[in-house]
Amino acid sequence: MEVKEPTMGLTFEQVWAMFQETDRKFQEMIKETDRKFQEMIKESDRKFQEMIKESDRKFQEMIKESDRKFQEIVKETNQQIKETNRAIGKLSNRFGELVEHLVSPHMKEKFNALIAGYRFTQTQTKVCYADHRGRTIAEVDVLLQNGEYVLAVEVKSNPTSDDVDEHVMQMGKVRGYADEHNDHRKYLGAIAGAIMSESMRVYAFKQGFYVLEQTGDTVSITAPPASWQAKIW
């Protein structure tokens, strides 16, 4: 029978060598893990930067598109403003023509013939009333006057109830101005329109105004209702 020699345990040197080898491999593993982690961070950062660039590109494109549309809107709006101004210009011309009719040499005669006792001798247009500071407080389109009466005419292309109410307020301001300047004449009002609806005609009469209407190429004074009296300010 063969007798084997007993196996001896690991020496300290061998254990120390194994420990060092294990530590070396562990350090290599840590380095490799850190390397991969750094690469992963770099890749993530690269993709993130690409994403930012792409988002910025799309955002810039969106801004350009919005600016383009805005410029189109501005251009369209400017065109509409021009068309509106052109329409207002035409309306202003019509308004000017109406005022010209009102200040014709025959206007005083028409009123004088209709209302006995007025006998207007002067006609003025665009008469401004200002306070002591020079601020305009009222502006009358047409003013007929003599030594006893003053008739303030408000001219509108198509008078509304607001226009009539505003002229009522304006007449009060004109009366106040007259009182401050020792003008004791009797002030009357009138509404003139190129287009005058029946309801506005009735409303103007209720406020005590004379009514003037454009008929063809001239302006006529509408006959007041029976028993109607003009309001005197």
C-alpha cells in the first residue's frame, strides 16, 4: 500500500499573492466600470446636446414662421386701414359737400322765410369755442346768427340718437360760453343729415332741434310738427 505525503496548507506568501491578484482584478473592474460610465455620460451628453440643437432649430423655424405670418397680418391690416381711410375720405368728401350746401347763400333766406323774425345775417362754419385755457369745449359745424338769435347746426352724414344727444350737451356748453362773454342772444340748435331716418327726425324734433335734410342737390328745412316749438338755450 502506497502512502501519500500529507498536503500542506497555503503559505502566507501564496495567500498574499492571491489577495493582491484579487485586488488587481477588482481595481481593473472598477476602472472598466468607470470608463463605461464616463462613456455613457459622454454619449448621453452628446445626445442631449443634439436634442437641444434640434429643439433650438425647430424653435427658430417656429419663430420665423410666426414672424412671417405676423408680417402677413400686418400687411393685410395696413391694407384694410388704407381701404378704411379711403372710405372715410369719401365720407368726408360727402360731409364737406353737405356743409357746402348748408352754407350756400340761400340758407339764411330759407330759414328767414320759414321762421319769421329770425332774419339771420351771418353764416360761419367750423366755429370753435374755447375755455380760458384755450381748450376747445365745443365745435359747431355751421353757425347762423344775427343780433338776437344764434342757430348752431350739427352736420352728420347719417345722424344717430347719440349724435343728437351730443349736440344737446354741446348746446349747453355753447350757452355757458355765451353767458361768460355777456352774449345774451337766444341760442337754437339744428341737426342736418345727408341721410335722415324718420326715427331720427322725430327724435331731433323732440329735443327741440330744427331738422335739415339733403334732397338732391340742395338742403331743405323739414317742416316741424304742428304746435312744435324750438328749444332756446
